Amino acid sequence: MTRQREEIILRRAVARLRAAVMAVTFGATGGAALFLATAWLLLRGGENVGQHLGLLRNYLPGYSVTWGGAVLGLAYGVVLGGIAGASLAWTYNRIADLRGAATTRG
């Protein structure tokens, strides 16, 4: 088996992650999670509604445990989740490329 053929087989064996798919998936999950967490606290009510979740305003300007904050949290979750998903896919693919190159050389 030629070296080039081995490299082709190896590249097919390693799963590649699509950054766009990961970004959309993580973004949708992150946005929905923050929106639902905020909405749950608002519907539940109580004396100190969302006291701990409200600390996110330190990192997410404008966010609060209100209905407007839930919508803003949805947007923040989509953006931050999208960045996290794309970064994870990019990092994984770079490591897979490096390992594949090292295996075919060695």
C-alpha cells in the first residue's frame, strides 16, 4: 500500500466536525437554556426572583431576570454558544489534522 493511499484512508477514518453545524447547535442550545432558565424563574415568582441568575449581568451587559432580560439572554446564548461550538469544532479539526500528519510521516 502506498503512503498516499494510507493517508487517504486515515483521513477518512477520522471524523471531521463542521464548524457551522456545531455553531448552530450550541447557539440554539445556549440561547434556549438561558431563555428557559429566566422564564422559569419569572413564572415561579417568589421573594428574590433569580438572585443567582441575575449575577450574569456582570458578564452580559443589560441582562436581568425580567422578560426583556430573557429575550436578551436568548440573544447572548445564541452568540456565545455559537462561538463556543465553532471554536470546539475548529480546535478538534486542527488536532485531528496534526495527529493525521504525524501518523503519516512516522
